[in-house]
Amino acid sequence: MIKMAITLLRNDMSLAEQQRWWIEDHSPIARQVPGLIGYVINLAEADEETGDAQICGTDDMVFANWEDAKRAFASPEWDAARAHTAESGASAMRAWIRETIHIIE
């Protein structure tokens, strides 16, 4: 199993508006990425110091294997999802995760 871990940075929307956009507007586009077998969104909460969140949240996009992940990354559906994010004014950081080590189960 291969994961793409993505951190969605904030845009000019309120945190609640951006999270609604992510779930309702963006996720239907992202779920069309070929080979995707899992997709989890983790929503951020406002932090205790500033009362706002530095990120909108994180997500994990899961693929069965590295070949499926590479095909997905080269797909027009992936390009559409990235363009949709850019159009929102947000940006994202991403990393391919090849191994997960569970410290506490």
C-alpha cells in the first residue's frame, strides 16, 4: 500500500468555509483519481495560541501499489484536482508514504 499524505494550507476563506469547500466541492473531484482505494480527510482545529489554524487539515490518498500511485499522479484527474486547489487560493504540501510505523496501536 502507498499513501500520498497532503497538508492543505490555508487560503483567504475562514477555516469553516475552507473545510466545507474541501469536503463538498473538492473531494468529489479528488475521488475521481484513478487507482484510489482510500481517501481520508483530517480537519484541523483552531490552535490555542492564535485562535485560528495554520493549516486546513491533512488527507491521505491510498493506492494499492507504487505503479497505481504513479499512474494516478500522471493522470488528468490528478491535474484537475491540483488545479481546483490552486483556484481556491490554497496550496498544498505532499509526500509519498511507503511505510507506516505504528508506535501505539
